[in-house]
Amino acid sequence: MLDSKERIKLENVKKLIRRNAKVPLEKLLNKLHPADLALIITNLSDLDRKKIWTFIEDRSKIAKIILEMQDVDIVNIIEELTPQEAAALLSEMDSDDASYVLRIISKEKQHSLLQYISKDELLDVEELLHYPEDSAGSIMNTSAFALHMDTSVKDATKLLHKAEDLEMVFYLYVVDGENRLAGVLSLRQLILNPPEKKLSDIMIRDVVSVSVTDTQEYVAGLVEKYDFLALPVVDEQHKLCGIITIDDVIDIIKDQASEDIYAMAGLTQNDMMFDKSPYKVASTRLPWLLITFVGEIIAGLVVTFFQGKISDFAILVTFMPIVMAMGGNVGSQSATVIIQGVALGKIDTSKWSRVILKELTVGALMGIVIGILLGVVAPLWEGSAQIGIIVGIAIFSAMLFASLTGSIVPVTLMKLKFDPAIASAPFITALNDITGLTIYFLISMILLMIM
């Protein structure tokens, strides 16, 4: 969605392309930030999109523009280029960005362009591709600027001046003779200390770092906790392998947010890759839908079982949608709270009983409110206070059990090593409909017999 300023920029670019005004267009494109250009280019027609690339001569800027695009647009652009052209673009990117692009394009394209990448760059990229996709190692920049601990402040300053294309200069990492991470210092510390001082005398030795095998979620959690702008990445021997910067962490957080949104619908990010065939996407979504399908069939059997027994009180059927909706919402809320709490490190997994008890209490309180409301509204259909009391108590019980289901299902899935974010929704929907209707009709029948 373009805002008013972005729309004006887009229209200006379109006009200049139509007029073939090369010089004004080149000036405009040079002024615009790669992020703005990425947005403009993705909103151009196919013909204008092909034309605009010819007006951008700086290959490094083209690489930056591409990296600002959505994955599907990156894939389409790289797939259209020859292996040599694609390799030339990748050589303009940092190793972590290049490896990311290589991960999302087709295997065929990946293999064809790797042979055109220089040996030094290839070693860095292949090292990152070797790590699991969700690991810290896969997104680190291997060009980490590090200084030996015996270096003086004066020499460190000289080396810093000579260094080119530094990824992050807010923190200076210090290593020993075997490239093991020994400390860290800020630019401020470097500037304020005497020139003859050694880095080992002024560095902070207790360095917060991550392992190449740590998850990206763990990295994001550390950055959030300590407000870092970068984190060093080390291997098993504590040797400095690279750094992860704040822009990478922002991407992680965005991906996590996207995953959470997809998971609410029982999907994964792979389902949103529009270059995949409908059959492939359907095959990934269908298994979870089948769980819900089977659950609803059982729920239908529950209704059939009670149909004859409540024929004299058909009014109870009127409130079935409310029972199912309330149960589904309560269960989903409990599951979401637990899944997000665990993901963000807000829930102590050793104290599950306390967490579940709290969700039960919340479910009970909400059940009381909804039960009272339904108890007041129900007699308006039937004119009988008896029906109001019955359905009020029944929906309270159904909501209480739904909160229990919503709490236990994600916990159980975690223990079974399933992803609760994806698997919880269909299980909770099916279970809540079955148990909710069963509890609703059972309690209604018992109370009708008593009252």
C-alpha cells in the first residue's frame, strides 16, 4: 500500500520513463533510497520495470534495491537474469545477504550461478549455506572487524581508518592469537583512552555472544534484552565467526510476526510463496484441514446422538453457534497466550501447572460473564427463566473446558516436538466443538431432569 508521497514518486518515475527522459530520470533515481526504489519498481508495469533497470548504472545500488524487495520479487528478478548477471549482483552483496538470496531461489539457478562467483566470496557464502536456515550462523556477516588484544589504542585507530566497508563500527571486537573472542569495546572507549594503552587493558571481557547454532529467535531475544546494535557469533571453540547486526534482527522479528499470523490460520510461510504450484500449496494445507474435518464430523455425531433426547427442548439448538464460537475463541486465546509466551521467553516452562491454572481462572471468569448474559437473553426466545439458567450454566462449563483445552493442547504438542503455532489451531477447533457440544447438551439434559 503506497502513501501519498510514495504515490507521487511513482507517478514522477512513470512520466519520465514514458518521455524517455534519461538525464532527469537518472538524477531522480540517484536521489531515491533503495527502499523507495524497491517499492516503486514493484508497482511498475512489466515493461516499465524492464526499462528502469537500464537507467541505474551502479550495480551495488541495484543489489541494495533487490534486497529491499519481497522474496517473491527477488526470486523473479534473479530467475530472469543469466547466471553471470546474477552472480555479479550477488558479489555486490554482503555474504549474509547473498546467502539469503541463494536460499530462496531454485536449486537449479543456485548451482548455475555459484560457478561464476569468485573463490573468496564463494567460501563465505557456502559457509553460511552450511548452517541450518533458522540458525544464527546462516544470517551472520563473516566480514567482522576484529583487533588483537595486544594492539595499542593508537594502532587500533589507524587500522580502523584503513578498514573499508565495515558492517558495524559501534562495537570493536577483540580476539586473542587464535581468533578467540576475548573482549569488546566501544568507539567511545577507544577515543577516550591514551594512545599507548593496550586493548586488553580497556576492553570488556564479559562479552555477550551467540553460537553459530543458536536459533534466530534466541538472537532476537538477546538484542531485545540488552538493546544491542550487534552481536558477535562464535563457534564451538569460541572463535569469532562473524556478527549479526540490528538490521538482521529486525528482519528476524518481521519474519516471526509473519509466521505468527500464518500460524493463526494453520499455515506456514511456504504457503505464501506465490511461485509454488496450487497442488503443492494445497498438499501442505490439507492435512491440518482434515483434522478439523474429522473433528466436525464427530461434532455432528454428537448433535445426532442428543437430537432425540432434546426434541422437547429444541430451543437448545438455537444456542449451539454461541457455544461453538465462545469455546473456539476462548481456546484460541489461551493457546495464543501460551505459544507467544514461550516464544518470547515470558513463560517458565518448568511451571506449566501454574500457567494452566491461570488460564482456567481466566476462562472461568469469562464463562461467568457470558453465562450470565446468555442466561438473561435466552428467556427472550422461550419466555422461560428455566432455559436461561440451563444454557447459562452449560455455556460456562463449555468455556471453562475450552480454556483447559486451549492450554493443554500447545503444551502437549511442544512435548511431542510439534510446532504448536501451526498444529494448535485445527486441534483446538476440533476438540472444542466436540467437547463443547457434549458438555452443553449433557449439562442441559441433567439440569432439565432436575429442574
